[in-house]
Amino acid sequence: MTLKEIAEILNAALITDSEYPDINIQNACSADMMSAVLYYHTPNSLLITGLTQPHVIRTAEIAGIKTIVFVLNKKPDDSTIELARQKNIPLLSTPCCMYTASGRLYQAGLPGCLNK
Amino acid sequence: MALNISGAIEGSFQLIGGNFATAGEASTQLKLKLTNLGVHEDIIRRAAIATFEAEMNVIIYAAAGRLHYYITQQSIKIRVEDMGPGIEDISLAMQEGYSTAPEWVREMGWGAGMGLPNMKKNSDKFSIDSVVGEGTTVEMVINFS
């Protein structure tokens, strides 16, 4: 699933400025606990979260996450955005809550990181 | 798989407790080092996750610590020693979901009780030694094949 498709499904705005046309997201996880994100890890995945601190970006980088969606229209501060730019991880913000964002993407064919 | 390693590569990072601003930097640098050596990305991710969890434990719980790595053709060995409170009951701490993290740490997204289980899950060899009031040492080996 491309970044453009994800943004459309979630009615999400791109926070970081690049288009990242090459990103192909293959699965997703939803979590506010960073160790849960690290537990799920799979390559080319999407993280749906309500946390916006810079260590979310570091966790994403370590776990192989290629894109992050912040729920409830949350906007990270400049330090988080700058770190995401450095790590080439695009950030999106959706008005959806975590449950709805996850459901919409799952319904559109994006599976979970854990196949169970 | 042939790696660009002759002999062994080793080094260490100093970790400062409570320093969330740069938390994860040691793991990120180690990940980059493994990438440059040509290690397979699945192995790198496991090593990076195990290292990151260990690094975060030092940042969250200890005053300070040191992360030491030793890379050969066959594997990476990571040892993380800290000057922290120690763990009273290691078998309890190894249970998924058990955590002694304070509320402010949980609000930052840590303290889910998955740290030590994640380290063990991503390592081929895992050992932990802890003395209450002195500190904790974690050793992990991740094989390259």
C-alpha cells in the first residue's frame, strides 16, 4: 500500500514534506507501548500510534517501520519532525482514533504485523 | 554469507540514565555498523531490537551503564552492564507484561513489561545476572546464520 493510498483511506495529512513515492507498506501495527512495537517488528510496516515523542521515531527506525500515523489529529513537535526527516520516515496525522484507523486499513487489505 | 570482517570488531558506548533525548543512539549506531558490514537485514533488526531494549532499560532504571559489542564473522555479542537498582526476582521480570516502571515512564510508551522478553526472543543466547543495590548485566549473542 502506498503512502498516498494510506493518506486517502485515513483522510490523513502528511506532516513531513517529502512525497516518498517508493514506499510500499506491507503490514501495520497499532500501539502506544514502544516494546509492543518492537515485539511486532516486521520490515516495511506502518505504525499507528498516539505517542508523538522523538523516541517513537527511534523505535520505528530500529523496528523496520517505514511510516508513522498519529491518531486524533496529533501533531508532533519540531524535534520529532526533524528526527523523522533525518531518518527518512514520513509522518501522517489522521483525525481517526486508533481503532478506526486500524479498522479502515485492515478493511482495505493491509494485514497486521502478526498474522494472528 | 561472507561479511567484511577480519578478526573481530569491538567497542562500547557509555549510557547515561534518564537521558531520553539521545536514548537509542547507541543501538542506532550499532545498527549502522552491522549494515556497513553486510549483515542480513533480518539479523540486524533482531540485534538492534535486543540492543535497544537493553539500552532503554539503562536509561529508564539505572544511573549509568555501558554497552559493549563484539562482532566476529559468526555472530555479535552484546553485553550491557548498568549501575542500577538490580532486579529482585529475575524469573518474574522475564514474564511478559511484568514491569516495575513508574507511571511517568509508562506515559512515554515504555514499561510495558516486554523489554527482557523481547531481548530473549531476539537473541540466540541470552543471560542475565543481577545484584540488588549494585546493578544488572545482560549478555546476548545473535548468530549471523
